[in-house]
Amino acid sequence: MTENCLKNVISGDYDDLQFFNRVPGYFGYQDLAVFWNSVLFFNFVPSIVGARSEWSNNGTKEQNEAGRARVLRILDEYQPDKLFVFTIKGWEQFPPTLESQKIRPLVEPLNWHTYQTASGQEVKAIGLPHPDRAKKATQIERVKALMAS
């Protein structure tokens, strides 16, 4: 379902889905196809939460547990350097980071958090506001600083 959604965003058929149309610009991309074909994207909740009017719900306990396991599995499998979560509410459901477990202090001002994969690689991760709830200029500034760090 997500793959079909992205195909429709890239083709211009879903130009009203702000999330998929705004995020590439935060990273300096104009071309949606180039951006979305160069990143790993996944939904935290690996199943349908409900109708479009229910998309802002948190998901069930079971969906969130599956989402946390999914995050760790994807990080282990793909070994990304950085993970951007464009929803604060969703970020709060993610698995605990080294910083939230008090294993490592949170470094200001960028507030990167860290996941450690099964192979020992560290993945920088951060939760940012959803594109529907954030000013474009602010998001661009944050992403630029985070990508440079």
C-alpha cells in the first residue's frame, strides 16, 4: 500500500498528500522521484490504523509493539546512518534509544538520539514535527543542521 502511495505521489496523482510532497524539499530535493527512490521509507505501524479520518490515532497496543519490533528489524537489516521520524507523536512510540535509557547523555542542541544495531553500528535518530504541523523554513533549517552533524 505504501509503495503504491509513493508511486502516485511521484507521478503527481497524489499532490494533496503534504507529507510526501514536503519532505523531499527539507533535504533540498525538487524531484520527488529522485528523493523517494534514494531513501528508505517505512510506516511505524505496519498495518492500517483505520479510515483517513483516523490516521492521526496512535494505533493499538499491539500495533505499536509490532512497530517497535519493526523499527529495530529494519535498522538491523538496512544499517542506515540516520533516521528521521517526521511525527513527534509517532516518535514517542519508537523503541527506547540509548539516551532515553540513560546509557548515554542527550547532546544539545541537535538532540540526536542513538540506536545500536545488532552488529554494533550506531544509527542517529531524531523525531521532528509532522509536515502538516511545522513551518517549512524551520524544518529545512533543522534537517540541514542535522545532515551536517
